[in-house]
Amino acid sequence: MFNKHVIYKALIYEPKVLFVDRHLVLCLLLFCVCISAISFSLLVVSLCVIYFVCGYYCLYLMGKKDIKLRQVYMRYIKYKAYYRAQAHALDENRIKY
């Protein structure tokens, strides 16, 4: 009588840049480029490159767990009193409440 519905991963595709959420990696890149362009110092440019690599690695780990974590966190901030943040339904490491 009741059929189990299959959720296809292709239907919930999120646009990514370098395997990370597009919005977050472009904001990180914009920040590093702006700081580098303002300073014109080799030391600051090298620090921005190191900051980008470390920030990208953290974003990559976050995207590996759940690519929609940014939207979950933003919804959690907006509805903190009513909404308990949790990972996406297709995440294998999700804690089920």
C-alpha cells in the first residue's frame, strides 16, 4: 500500500567550486584577494595564501560531511528557539534525534 520513496542525489545537487560550497569558497577567495591587493606586501600576500589554503581545507572537510551545512547553520541562527540544527537526510554520519 505504501511505497518507499527513493531520494536521488542528482535532484538535490548543490553548485560547488573546487568541491566546496560555492558561496563560502568565493567569499574566502574575495577576502584574501582584497587583503592582498590593498597591502602589496610580499609578506601579507604569502599570509593570505596560507590563510586561503587553511580556510579551504576547513571548508573541504565541512563540505565532505554535509554540503548544505551553511544553510543549516543560517536556519539555526534564525529559528534558534524552535529549530534544532542537524545534518542533511543523506548524510551518513547524521545524528538521528
